[in-house]
Amino acid sequence: MRKFPITIMVVFILIAFFLQILALLKVFPFVLSAPIMFVSIFTFIYYLNDRKRFRGF
């Protein structure tokens, strides 16, 4: 069950990377592809670092 969100995020990163490549080829606007790439990588890293922590009593 935990692998499902990670799979979705990896697919989202791959789509963002494809859009970034298209933006470098001037097929897709770079202004839109750069934030999409940033948000996809940021959410992936945030999800991986968000763990259950013991905060004390």
C-alpha cells in the first residue's frame, strides 16, 4: 500500500521531465514546465522525508 503513492510520484516526475525536455526544444512553454518539475521533485522528497517521529511524552 505504501508503494502506490511513490509510484504515482515517480510517474509524475517522469511526465514533468518529458515536459522539461519539450520546453528545451521550444515545443512547450518553459515558464510552465519549470514549476511543474520543481513541484514534482519537491513533493517526492517531502513525502520520503515525512516519517513518523516520536515527539516525546
